[in-house]
Amino acid sequence: MWDIVFEHKDFVVINKPCGVSVHSESEGDVCLTASLAQQLGVERVWLVHRLDKATSGLLLFALNRDSAAALSAQFAEKTMRKTYLALATEKPSKKQGWIKGDMEKSRRGAWKLTRGMENPAVTE
């Protein structure tokens, strides 16, 4: 059972724990979207954004096609954004600053940062 944080007629927000992949990585993996749809008693949910497997946090799912399009457009147009908060037991060893660049697929389903700036991911 997924921890539902907020539920609306058009969308639902869950708390994704660390170690859970939003997409099935191999046969036999639990499919987050399918299991959430089953939990909610709906035919389908639409994943609006992703979080890496190692990242815990809130995930937004649309409950219908129109909401999925509207919410996805908000992310694309940057009128909605994700904010990450890192909790650590020690002070970071490197200087703080900005990391900015395009992301592209790498090996084994991972992503890597590139020097491109067409649609950059920005981390402060």
C-alpha cells in the first residue's frame, strides 16, 4: 500500500520511499503506477514526473488524461517545479553552487549530466 498524502478528483500525491523505482526495471518488479491504480480502484493513473530510485519524496499522479496533460504542461512550461531537500549528518566536503545542464540517458537506465543547455536541469 502506498502512503497517500493528498487526494483530489483529478490527481493524487503519494510519498515514495527510497529504493522504489517509478518504472519497472526488470521482469517481476512491482509497477508503481499499476499498483497505485489498483489501490485507488481506478483503471489507470498517469505519472506526471519522476523521482530517482534512490530519492524519497512526493510523487504526483494524474487520475485522468486531461489532468495529466495539464499538469505535465505546467512542468514543461516551468510554472510548476520540484524542490529537493538533502538531509545530511555532516557538512558537504565540496563548495556549494549551481549544477546546470541537460540530462541524457546513460548506461543501465541511468542518466548523466551534459554541457547542453537546451532543456537544463538546475540544482543549487
